[in-house]
Amino acid sequence: MSAAKPLKKLVSGVILDLDGTLLNTDGIVSEVLKVFLVKYEKQWNGKVAHKLIGKTPFEAAAVIVEDYGLPCTTEELMSEITPMFSNQWCNIKALPGANRLIKHLHGHGVPIALASNSPRASIESKISCHQGWKESFSVIIGGDEVRMGKPSPEIFFEASKRLSVKPSNCLVIEDSLPGVMAGKAAGMEVVAVPSIPNQSHIFNSADEVINSLLDLRPELWGLPSFQDWVEDTLPVEPWYIGGPVIKGFGRGSKVLGVPTANLSTEGYSTLLSEQSSGVYFGWAGLSKQGVYKMVMSIGWNPYFNNTEKTIEPWLLHEFDEDFYGEELHLVIVGYIRPEANFSSLESLIAKIHEDRRIAERALDLPLYSNFKDDPYLKIPLHGVKNHS
Ligand code: ADP
Ligand code: RBF
Ligand code: MG
């Protein structure tokens, strides 16, 4: 955790966006459109996904018709895909930190509104699949309940009125540019949590840009701070990933004293897309060798399109030899920080060593050390099943 930051502004109510902010809707949108476009002999292109973020369903449908030159009207497309989406609402996962944020704010009596460009009925369906969400929002407003959706500030003014919190005392949390614009136009404080990676510069009108909800510091806005950080680490719902160690980019991390055993992410693209980039830690089981402490970065790989991430664990142990091709299983138990840019290589390395110290110490806490005995880590010790 970084040093104490100055208070930005006191707020007393929070207005949350839904799709892309609390819910990982993108995955479902891609799935549905992929299937739908086959009918028109077109192929889904991930780049189009970026254009849909923050739009109303009708606006998004119009973009699809236009971009793919489909021989149908926007209305026709809407009537075809709406039922396809409706079947998927309960398959949409909460984004990292969403559940934690809602429970935290509601638990401390902070009034929360949900303001989304989606129609009220689909908001209700989507949130009904997440326990405790509906009851946590004092106000819910859909795009069909106002004259104009975001970027118009109308929906946020309406939320402020119904929360009985004046606009200047509202904090908006938004993933999209139209949403950030709407919040600022309403005279509100805005935290952007971009759902598109590496685009934070386009959010310069936001009061703060964070990488994921895990990085939100409510105390900067005069709200109660999270109490779940333990010795500079945030416990996460453990997740598991494994595969053969592959060649990385040979950027010479070993020369820097930080070798990272790159993992093949084949078969894990969905799991990885559900995790926020950043620095995490946990335990690593290496076939024929043992179980070790591990600190790792999850980051965007510019060589793949923006939906692929790489995973680079540094095993906190001195090895006599490289272990390319060996099976490596990881259990990830905690989060440390978002990825950062550094002005020099020295400062990056210094930060990575600080991460190592934090991980090493934290992994001795019972909270995390128990996972050392997870059977998932031991399996490779008794020979490896063939993956292909
Ligand atoms: P690459 O770009 O191919 O990943 P690195 O310079 O990051 O190369 O070195 C990583 C390799 O070093 C790993 O694949 C592994 O075989 C070896 N290695 C040796 N010690 C470690 C360690 N403590 N943690 C991770 N990898 C290590
Ligand atoms: N790269 C960054 O650009 N920013 C980071 O904040 C960052 N943090 C890292 C933390 C750890 C624990 C590790 C192992 C790597 C991190 N890296 C980070 C990635 C590092 O730059 C990468 O391993 C090298 O570029 C070699 O591929
Ligand atoms: Mg590496």
C-alpha cells in the first residue's frame, strides 16, 4: 500500500454503474454476438467490443449493424439478440472487488444508487443473480426511465434526487467514457475504473482513475475505509492455474534478478480475463521439486489483442537449474497492488523486491499458509498428467 493520500472531497452518497463496473458483462456480450454473427457469415471482432462500452442497448445494436454492414435494421437486430442476452444474465460474473464494495458501503449505511444505461428490467434480472445486491441499493434507475442516457447527466441527477444527496456530494464509479462524462456534467466526483486496459489517459476528466475496484480507497472521499487489508495484502477468493512453464519474452528478467516462470495460459483465457491485472502472491507447486512461496504479476500482453494477459510468477527460491517445460501449479491467495509505470528500471526492481518482502511475510500468516498443503500443488510431485 502506498503512503497516505490526501483527502479528495467529502461525499455522502455513491452512484454505481452496473455493466463493466460491477459486472463482467463484456464476456457475455462477446459470446452472444459471436454466435449471432455466424448467421450473417460474419466474424466477431474484439475491437468492436470497445465501441459498445457505456452505450445503451439500442445504441450498441446500431453500432453492430453499421460496423458489420448487416442487412437488417437496428430494431430487427434488437429483437433477435434481446432473447439471446436474457438467457445469459445469470452467467455474468461480478467483477473483482464488486461484491466487497457493495457489502462494505451498505454495511456502513452509505446510501448507494445503481444508475445504468440498461433498461430497468434487465438491471433487475442481472442483479437478482447476485446475493444481497438488490437490497443494498436504495435507488435503481435504468436507461429507459430517463429521457436521455449517459453521457447526458440526467440519470445521475435523478439518482442524486432520489438518494436525497446533492450532486456535489455524490461519488460516481464508472468504467466507460460516456459514464465519466455524465458524472462530471452532473457536477459529481467521479472515479473511473476503465474496462479497457491501457486507456487511462482518455479518462483524464475523472477525479481518479483506478485499475480495479480492489484499488478503491473510500477514505479518500470521506467514506469508511476497508478493514480487510492484512499487512499490506488483500485476501482474495483463492484461484488456481497451472500448466507447463514456457519461454517468456526474454526481456532478461533473470538478469534483473527476478526470473519469472511464464505459464502457458492455453485453456485459461476466461479465468484470466476475470482477474484484474496487478501483483498477486500465493503458493507454487513445481513438478518433481516442491512447493514454494510465489509473487507474480498479471499483465497485458501487447503481442496479443487486448484481451490476452500474461501471468509471470517469481518463485521465491534459488534453483540450480532452469525448469522450462515442467508442470507448474499455482494457488493465488492475495493481492498486493496494481501494475505501475516506473521512471527507471531501478525503481521497478526496488518495487518488485518490496512485493517479495510483503508476500514472504504474509504467506507465513495462517490465513495464507494453510494453502501450502492444497492438493492442487502436490499433484505434479507424483508425475504429470498429459494436458493435451
Ligand atoms: P523468460 O523470459 O523465458 O521467462 P526469465 O528471464 O524470466 O525468462 O527466466 C525465467 C526462467 O528462469 C523460468 O522459466 C525458469 O525456468 C527459470 N527460473 C530459475 N529460477 C527461477 C525462479 N526462482 N522463479 C521463476 N523462474 C525461475
Ligand atoms: N512490470 C511493470 O511494468 N510494472 C509493475 O508494477 C510490475 N510489477 C511486477 C511485480 C512482480 C512481483 C513481478 C514478478 C513482475 C512485475 N512486473 C511489473 C513485470 C516485470 O516487468 C516483468 O517480469 C519483466 O518485464 C520481464 O518480463
Ligand atoms: Mg519470464
